[in-house]
Amino acid sequence: MKFSFHNRITNEQLAQFRYLTDILTQEARVTQAKPKRAEQKLAMIGYITGFLGYFFIKTEIFKAPTMALVARVAQKPGFVSISLLVLFFAVPLFFLWCLLLFLKQKFYEKEISGLIVLAKKSMAILKETNRIDMDDDIEDAEFLIEDYKKRFGF
């Protein structure tokens, strides 16, 4: 799967499939552990990023280059000075944002792949016991699994 902004797993899709898998596992009485939620992993990355940001601010590692750059822009405003300012601040922040989006997508894919395994196991048990009242949920899960396989290559 190529990373793009159009072909990705959204929070709503993950929540919907998580809810459907919960229903199927409860009805099939499957006791297998569910995969760790992606939001917990993303929160840990946020804590680490925040700690590193706090560390860089408190140690003033970037204070001298930043002050020199701001002083240059204040003394000689021009294209070169402003472009250096953009390169120093905006470009690293943009790459950090892209990295976080990429990691978020990977965590979502990992959680969905674990939920697919759990849903398939639950569907097999429900089909084996001839649970007619669960046919709609089983069909929904089968449709979503095929859609995820086609779109994301699970």
C-alpha cells in the first residue's frame, strides 16, 4: 500500500470495525485478547515528543541559532533571510507532522489486521453454530474485511 491522504483508515472506520468485532466476539464467546488500541500507542508517541520538546526548550540547544536567525531577519529582511527562517522552523515541523501521520496509519493497520483475525474466528464459530440472528453482522463483517483487503492489502 502506498501512503496517501486519500486511501487511509479513518478513526470512524476503525471505531466501526472495532464495535462490530466486539459484537461478534461477545456472541461467539471468544476469549482471545483484542489487539492493543492504536490510540494508546499514539498517546505514548505524543508523550515522548512532548518530553523531547520540553527537553530542547529547557536546555536551550537551539537558542543561539534561533536568535542569530531572527537577528538576521530583523537586520536585513530579504528573501534569503526569510527562506532560512522557513527552512529552520516550517520544514522540520512539516516532516514531523508527516511522520506522525505515517505512524498513525501503521498503528491503525496493525490494529485492524488483528481485529480481522478475531472477527474471522468469531464468524467461523457463529456460522458453525448456525446463528441466524447474527447473519447481518456476519455479512457486514465479511464485506468490510474484503474491502480492507482490497484497499489496504491485508
